Amino acid sequence: MVTNSYSKWGVRLGTLVLWAVAGASVVFWGLRLSAPSASAVGPAVAPAPVVPDAQALARLLGAQPSVPGAAPVAPVASAASRFTLIGVLSGRSSGGGAALIAVDGKPAKPFRVGAAVDEGLVLQALGPRQAQLGGQMGGPATLTLDMPLKN
């Protein structure tokens, strides 16, 4: 004989447990996906500040190394950059005339042929738009100044 052991309460209880597990699963995964991930993002750490090496930077820019205890040496300008020829007035006789020369960016001064322009430099000769400077009057010219071209 066949007995039917079908019970309404057993099915209802099984369905309730199944829906409770499904609901708990939805709540668990919802909270898990909406929460920020603490393990994926590490703490923000600022990098150490970069301290430039002043001596290396000075060498890169062309500074000369200094000797400890020595007085600082001023940069020496080249002789050609110290003088600017502004004008030339040549005389009719050879060896005559004057030149208007600016020294070290100061206002220009007139110098006659044979006059000392700077320490160790004498105005030796004049040409059209140029002046020759040297150590002494009869010696070789060490520096030739040209007048700038007009635009």
C-alpha cells in the first residue's frame, strides 16, 4: 500500500528557508560590492622632496670651483666685449685722427691716435669704420674694433 507522506508545512518551511538564503546572499553581495575596497588602495605617501645639488648645478652652468679660504674671483670679460667703437674721425695725414670709444658700457669718450684707451692698450691706428688697439704705438695690433652696421 502506498502512503502519501505529503505535508503542506514541510514544503512551506523549505520554501521559506530557500528564500531567506537567497535574500541573505543578495544583501551580502550588495554590501560587498558597494563598500570601498580598503586592500586595493594603499595609503597615500608623499615622495621625498628633491634637494638640488648646488655645486653640480654651478658646474653645469660654467662656474669655476672655488678654493676654500680664497677671495671670490670676479668674472673677467673678454677684451673685445669691453670696448665699443662709436665713431671714427680720420685725419688727412697718416696717423692722425680720433675715435669715439665706450669702455665697459660707460659713456663714450674721444681718444686721439697714440692715447691710452685702457691699461696696457693704446689707440694705434684708424681706418674707415675701425680702430686698432695695441700694447704700444709701434707694436702689433692686439685688438681691432669695428663700428656696428646701421640697419
